[in-house]
Amino acid sequence: MDNRFAYVLALAAAQGLKGEDKADAYVDAALASSELGLKQKEEEHYKKALELDPKNPDAHYNYSILLEELGRKNEADEHYKKALELDPTNPDIHDNYAIFLTKLGRKIEAENTLEKR
């Protein structure tokens, strides 16, 4: 599917939805924004998703990746931790958080994160 179409479709879907479903649509819009290189829009959509559903692990996880890319490491760390708290069995979160921690020189924490996987 064309990324522009996916972006427009996700935003259109969000307008007719409520609660967690609407938050999921904003996560989809954020992911499509990422593919289009629209970092500012991507961040806006993650913030909207988290405003609608602060317990959405996918929003926290994907937002942490964006924050890491933007060099906002403290914020990324907070969102990785929240994503793990909300979805402790997701191996992707564990793996990417361990890589993030390793880049920061926090190797023992990275190993602990992988052990909990």
C-alpha cells in the first residue's frame, strides 16, 4: 500500500473512532508519517494516541524509537520503560530497549532486559 494512502486512511479512520480504537488509528498514522519522513507529524500523532490511551504499549514503544532518532534519550528511555510495563512479554520491545541501553553504555541493564524477555 502506498504510504501516503496509508497515512490518509489512518487519519480518516481516526475521525470515526473512539477511545482505544482511535488511539490505534493515530499510531497507524504516526507509522505512516515515519515512512514518509514526516517526523513532526509522526510525533504529533503519537502524542494524540497517548492522550487518548495512555496505556497503549504500541504508542509508547514506537514513540520511544522516534525519540531515540531525535536524540531525546531521556524521553525515549521513559517510553521504553512504559511500553515494557504495559507489554512485558513483547520481545521486540525487550530487544530494541536492550540495543538502546547498549548504545548508552548501560550494558548490565541491557543484559537484564534481555533476560526478562
